Amino acid sequence: MISAWTKNCNSDEEKARFQSAVLGAKPVLNRLNELLCEMEEDLSRSELSSANYDTPNWAPKQAHVNGQKAQIRTIKFLINLDQGN
């Protein structure tokens, strides 16, 4: 678990309690990760359609998709509890 999860805790006891709560939610976070992976795959698949290039505002649409993918990666990083600080 990265330290960002507990950086707002004021005591070691509060930190331990919060870490326990987060770790208790690991099955939920794992499922969220699966859903995010599916969303990321859907975005990648949608980029492969040649119809995407048939619109004059292709660049802003692509920038939006890139932003969505970046956000998904950030969230996946945060919910990965198997990494260190």
C-alpha cells in the first residue's frame, strides 16, 4: 500500500486502523481494478476504428481518450495495495 493512503492519519493507531480498513476492502478494490481494466480495453478498442478519423474534431476526441486512459492508470496505481511506499 502506498503511503498516500495514510498520510492524513495523525497517530500510529489511526494509521493502523485505517490500513486495516483499506486492506479489508481489498476484494472490492481488486474488482474495481478489473472493471478499470475492462474500461481501458474498451477505450483502446474504440481507438482502432477507422471511423474515428472521419471527423474534423479527431484531435480533441483523441486528447479526451488519452486523458481518460491516464486517469484509469492513476486510479489503478492508487488501488494496487501490493506495492510499497
